Amino acid sequence: MSINLRYRAGTLSLLLLFFCIGGAYGHDSRPVYVDIRESGAGHFVVHWKAPVSLPARALPSLRMPASCRQNEDAVSGHTGDAYTVHGRYSCPGGLSGQTLSLDYPGSNPGLSTLIRVGLLSGETHTRVLDPGEESWTVPEDENVWQVSKQYAGLGIEHIFAGIDHLLFVACLIFIARTPRRILVTVTGFTLAHSLTLALATLGIVALPVAAVEAVIALSIVFLAHEIAVANPRSWTWRYPILVSGSFGLLHGFGFAAVLGDIGLPQTELPAALLFFNVGVEVGQILFIAAIALIVTLGARLLRRTRQQLLDRRWTGLAGSYIIGSLASFWLVQRMADF
């Protein structure tokens, strides 16, 4: 490989990596998380947290229904990456059909809110509020349509927030290249992570979350290395479905960890599990379609075919440097959580 080729790839990689890591440190897209659990009939333990990217003076306050009484002063805290608040309330009539609100001192700076309410009956209600929404009425009863729509939305939101999963898919697309191979490879990834998502969510199989997240980062490093080496005789390039299926099993455990944090409704568990996975797949398809559109437009602008654009050696090398460096950073960061 020529020095000029390595210089171009390396320079582009360093520039883009600078912006990627800068963005990772400079912008925290995590939502405000509110968890409410019924500890006894009409008694609730409330825990909520907000990312440290939000200034302390701009922290919101949770407004419970008027029928609720706070049993003790709220306890505030500060962990490494979030502000936390704990409190206990008595709500004689329960929370079903009642409205919860989040009040900001000024305006919402653009954060969404994830609210989870767990009841003694085993029902779990979860809702994601957009930045423009600041209140939510807890449903009276769960129904299949409501749960399906809600968890499909959560699945779509998660796949677009999970940049590690998207980078893995992007690497698979670069290696598979042709539409038929991309379809087969991504289908293998889908089937694999759907299997372990179901097994982990139902409690049949369990793996340590920190280890799973670290191996997910390692899987991206592996694919980035394969793209950089570009050995057409390797198993990764000859049979990409083997790699997508194998690592897809681990990615499924990652999806299950997120779903475990969100919680599942006990009365509509199959619908919630199915449509969360459907949402993940819809988000994945939208991402692949976006890549296809970008490659097609890029090919037209450069007056090359899509295959020629993907075959450009320095493009693959630069991309592998960027993705591999970012994934290596995540790997070290996640191993530190062991």
C-alpha cells in the first residue's frame, strides 16, 4: 500500500475521530429517567435521575398527583454521570388514571423523559416523553395495542441511540457489499439477536451486562480490523453471515439489558417483547436504507457505481481506522466497569 494512500486514510480518520469523540464527550442524549414502584398498597418509592449534562440550576422536579402525600423529604445525590433524587409517597387511590408531571425551572433544554411505573399487580407502565411533553397520565389498564405501539417506539429509539449497534451493522454492509449478501448477512444478525433477546428477557439465559457490552465493542474492533486487512480469502469476507450470526447472539444480550432497564408489562409480556424487537428491526432497516441512499448519491456525484465506491481501498481503510479507534475506546471504557 502506498505511503500517499496511508497518509490520506490516516488524516481523514484522525479528523473524523476527533469530531466523533468530541461529540461523545460534548453531548449527552440520555433522557431524564423516572422510576416509580409501588412498595405497598398506595405506597410508592420514587427514584429519578438526570444526566450531568443538565446544569444543576436547570434540574426539573417531579410533580405527583394532588392526592399523593410525600412521607419524607426527598434525598438528592450526585453520581459520576447523573443527578439522583429519592422519595417516598402515599397515594391512597393509587396512580392508575393519575397524571405525573415534570416541571423545569425554565424551559426543557431538549431532553426526553422515560417514566416507568411498577404496580403491586405486576403491571409495568412505561412511557417516553418527547422534550415538548412534560406530563403523562398513567393508564387504567394495559391493552395489546397500547403496549405494542409503545414498545415498538422504544425499540426504534434504542437502535438509533445505540451507535455501537449501528456501527456494527455499517461494517457488515461494507463487507457484504452486494444487495443479496447484505440481505443474507443482516438477516443472520437479526435472527441471532432476536433469539438471545427473547431468552435473556424471559430469564432463560443470563450473562453479565458489563462483559456483554465490552464484547460488543470488541466485535466492532474485529470487523474494523477485517475491513482494514481486506483479505478476500478470510472467513469474514467469504461468509459474513457466520460473523453476523455469531456476534448477533451477543448483541441480543445487549438489547435485553436495555429492555430489562425499561421493564416489561406482566399482562402483555409477549406483545411488549415482540414489538420491541420489531421496533429494533424497523430502526435497523431505516439505517440500512439511509446508508444505501448515501452510497447511491455519492456514486452519482463521483460518477462511479455503488460497487466501485465501496471498493475504494482508501475509503475502507479510513472508515476502519475511525470505527476501530472509537470501538477500542469503548472497549477500554467498558472493561473498566468490570
